[in-house]
Amino acid sequence: MNSSTSLELKEQSIIIEGIEPVMIFGLNDEILNRIDSSYPKARLTARGNELKVTGSQEDFEEIKTILQELIRIAKRTRSLTEQDADTVMALKKSDRIVQGESVSSEEVLLHTHLGTAIRAKTPGQKKVVEATGNHDIVFAIGPAGTGKTYTSVALAVKALKERKIKKIVLVRPAVEAGESLGFLPGDLKEKIDPYLRPLYDALEEMIEFERLEQHLAKNVIEIAPLAYMRGRTLNNAFIILDEAQNATQIQMKMFLTRIGTNSRAIVTGDVTQTDLPRNQQSGLMTIQKVLQDVEGISFVHLGQEDVVRHKLVRDIIEAYEKHKE
């Protein structure tokens, strides 16, 4: 290290106030270590409620902003995860955290049956929420890990709890199982269930088990392969087509024309992960050109900065993008 670089590095302190430091740093400093690894030119040392940062002024200011944001989230939700830290750091590195527009200030969509608040955590998720409030059909398009499905299911459950709709219909193409499904005998149902499992997982977080079982039994919540939508008209419903990149153009048209009165729909998908045979084109690939001038429809594109899964997911997506280029 040369002398000019040494002069640029200095030790400064950040005091954690109004909340237990362990909540911000993590039980075994997991969250602090995550921040530390994102700033390799800085050194972070925690002592009690004081965090000493040795590094450049730019790194210090970014780390300070990230900690202030994590403190706001922790005070509001009384919980903090490594995923929250990843999200806040991604937003900061994308210059998405600005004065008065922190992720912690987002409206709570609903609470899980365990009391955890569910909110839009990223700018892209916030756009999906806003678009759904203003449009009858919303397309949420983006890579894996951006919370497209989870946010959409949360909006549907919120609408059901507020009695704005009477039914939730969650739909997925079952590509490998074949979409020419006239009925579901037991053995075939077992083959299709894995395609629908992510939808069940999201619902099980948001609705207590007994209530969810009642809703499923009474068809208040329906989860089905896309082929089951043919010939139906869905009124007073919140409809989600998930993994829409695996729907053909004919299936996409069929799905969109199922929507009845007082219904709204969210279509989610990732155009980079199509599982259709090569001779079939994804209905999601061309839909924006087809519907771009239709009033009441909104397209929201999520990006790498919206990835809220493990940090490696974001790195993997970025690596694939670079490889493609």
C-alpha cells in the first residue's frame, strides 16, 4: 500500500442506538460479516453498540447508510435477516436508497400467520404493487429470485382478506407433464403437484394451515395447471399465471380471455428460462408488442437489483448475462 492510499483510509465509528446491536449485526455477526464481505477494502470491527469502520470515506458513508436502513427495518418489523441485508446493499449499490424513500417505509401488504410483515422490498416489487392497484392486468417480467410470484400471491391474498374479490386462481403451465390434461387421476396429479408446489409454499406462509385447507376445499383458492382454464370465465377473482414463459402464444391468449367482471390478473415469467420445445414460441416473448397499446394493461420489468434471494443468485444471473454478451 503506498502512502497516498494510506492517507485515504481512516477509522470512523457508527453507534447503534435505540435497538439491540445483536439484532443489527446478527446472532453470530452473520449480517455484519455479509456487509464486511461486500466491502473488501474496508475493515469492520464491532464492540458493543459501536461499529468501527476503517476504510475510505466513500465506503464509510455507504456502510453508514446501509446500517441506518437496517436499523429502520429492524425497529419497524422487530426482525432482520441476511436477506434483508442483501436487499439493502443491492439497493444502495444501485443508488436506489434516497432520502425519504427507504425500503422500510413501504406499505405492509399483509402479515403472515406468524405475524411477519410482508412488503414490497425492492423498486421492482413496488412497481408491481402500484401497477396492480391501477391496472386490471399486470405483466411482471424478470429473472429468478426477484419475488415476482411471492409478491403476486401476497397481493391476491390481501385482496381476498379485504373482500375485494371472492376467489384466487393460481395457474402454472405443466410443460413436461403435458398440457393436454382433461382430468387429474391420482397418479397424474402426483406428477403435476411439483409444478404447483411454489404456489402452495407462498400460500402456506401467508394463511394459517386450517384456513388454507378450508379455502382449497371450497375452491375459494384454486391451484391448477393452465390447461384447466380453457372454456372458463372467472368473475370476482384474482388470477395469477406463473412461469408464463412456458405458455404458448395460443395458451396465453386463452388465459387472458378467461378474465371476467371485477377480476384482475398478474402474469409472471422470465423470458430467459423457457422450457418449451424448440418448435413452440413462448407467449410471453411477443405479448408486449401485441398488447402495448391496450389500456388497462401494465408491463413491469424487474432486474438484478430486485433479486432478494441469496446473494449468489444475483451473482449467477449477472454471470450468465456477461456470458451471453
